[in-house]
Amino acid sequence: MRDQIDSWVNQQKDSIYKMYQYLHQHAEISWKEVKTTKFIANELGKLSIPSETFQDQTGVVGVWGNGNGPVIGLRSDMDALWQNVNGEWKANHSCGHDAHMTILLFTLKCLKELEIEPNGIIKSFFQPAEETGGGAISFINKGLIDDVDYLLGLHVRPIQEMRYGSCSPAIYHGAASILKGKIYGIQAHAARHHLGVNVIDSLTAVNLAIRSIPLNPIVPASVKMTFAQAGGKNYNIIPDYAEFGMDVRAQTNEEMESLLKKLEKSIKLAAEANGATVELELLSEMPAAKPNKFMETVVSKSIMEILGDKGLVKPPITPGGEDFHFYPRSNSHIQTTMIGLGTDLEPGLHHPNMNFKMESLLNGIKIMALSTVKLMEK
């Protein structure tokens, strides 16, 4: 089967690149992937795979097979980021989701054209809004994964983690949280500042406080303020309102829980020290990955068959977050893993000019297709 998959994918190289370029040029941001949804549903139709779309949101789920065997889920994210790209603000696929969609569509096409019939069901999940942390939850809430036994994902990796020609059977993402804060003070004339409560002083105190929290040296974690805004257009008024945003990372879910408690206490004490009041809101969160040895073993065998023994590398431990990990957290029976695909991606994920070796798309399709076949055999 390895040779058949390898040969088929190599022959489809031009079509693979063409689809990737189309998806890259028609990027859409989270929850706005309307044209992308229609495109994917149409591509699934060409493969005679029935698909489901939704009136209340974007996203597509394809269902192929009606056997009594296991239900295998294959997942890709769809959304792009809104970025300043060489002076132009636009939707931009700088996280590789265009590559992920291409890989999943051609994985299905490969299995179809090689006449590999599932002994159970293959469900393909084209999930919106991964960047918001809410896309996976929307599919979970619709009950779309309740019947899934195995779930495979894939993500292109930056050159700092692994090189082109290598691949890992998992990615150990950390937990991630985004916090939003609002600070309320009292306006006053800048000449009589003692009559007011300056929220900029509170912002400064909050930033110093969060940077002073002692972090566990054993478990990687970080806290940083990523957004701050206060004051108006007049420079002689003490500002009475400020907003701030924070990015929080921790390698384990337990460390994240502990860190959020410390943050809430420190921010409140720091912001209110001068008489201001503060509100704190958790905007989004992503759980840390939980290793699955069974799934990693299956994928490892596929990697070695496609890339050779030297192509198999250890799962990277990364502070990046992924809403893919909501799936096993919400349904404990599902066995999951996310494949890490070496692509020589640089300068880095989320850089507006991110690029990678196009040949890596072929490796991704081969590995995902062969892993799917192996899961069916299991």
C-alpha cells in the first residue's frame, strides 16, 4: 500500500500545488470562511463524499463509508489571520491552514482513487475558527465527534522545530489563554491630578505585577501583556478608562490553572492600589496536548515507511496552542494525535511572509493517507 500511495501522490503534484495556491489566494478569517466552506463542500461532492454544512456557522463535515468498523476522523482547520502584509491589511494564511486543507482533501482523493473502501466510516472535519479557540468547541457542541473512535490532525512545523524530510507522530502543544482587562478610574484636569485616578498608573502596575509572578522553573510558562490602550485625544486630562490584553502560556493544564489564579489575584491588587477598579475576562483558552502512545505508534510506522527511519523525529514540545486538543478533552473515548510535518517553514508561524517547501505537502498527504489505512486495519 505504501508504494501505491507514494506513486499516486507523486503523479498528482501539479494538482496539489494548484489547489494550495487557490486556497492561499482566497484566505478568509475566523467564522468568515464562507467561500472556503463552499469550495470544500464542492470538492467533496466531486469525490462522491456526502457533506454537511451549517446555517449558523462555517465549516464542513464529510462522511464516507457505512461499514461496521471504527469511525476515523481526519481534521483540518480553515481560517486565516488578519495581518498587515507588505503594507496591505488582509486575510493571510500564515499558519498553514491552506496547506492542511490541501493535504486532507488530497488524502481523501488518494484513498478514493486507489479504491480503498473504509471498513467503517471516515469523517473529514474541515473546522473553522481555530485561531479563536472556538472552532473545535462549535463542532463538539453539535455532537459531530461523538461517534469518532480515532482522530488525526496535522500541522506544518517551523524550521526551528524540524526540517523538511522529517515528521513527528505528535505535537505536544501547551495550554494557552487570552485575558482581557478593563480598568476604571476618575477623570481630572492634569494640573490637579490628585483629584483623579489615573488608569495609566494602574496599567503600569499591572504590567510590573504580572512580570513579577514567580513561574515554575520545571514547567515552561509565560505571561505577557500584548495589548494596552488608555486615554483620549487630549493630553491634559487624567484618563479614567483603560483596556489591556494578555497572552498566557503553560505546558500543562495543571500549571495553567495555577497560573490563572495567581494572575487574577496579582492583577486585582496592582490595578486597584491607586483607587481604580478592574474587571478581568477570560476570552479564550486552549488545553495542552495529552500524548497517546497507540496513535503515535501507528503514525510513527507510517512516517518511517514514507520518509525512512531518519525521517521520524520526536514530538516537539511547543508553547503554541491548538484547539484540536479540545476534542479528546471533551470525549475521553477518542484516541487522537496531531502529526508534526517538517516543512522548512520560515521565518516562523504567523509571520506575514511565512513560506515553506511546497514538496512537504506531498509528504503530508502520503503520511496521513497511510496512517488512515493502518487505523482501518486496526
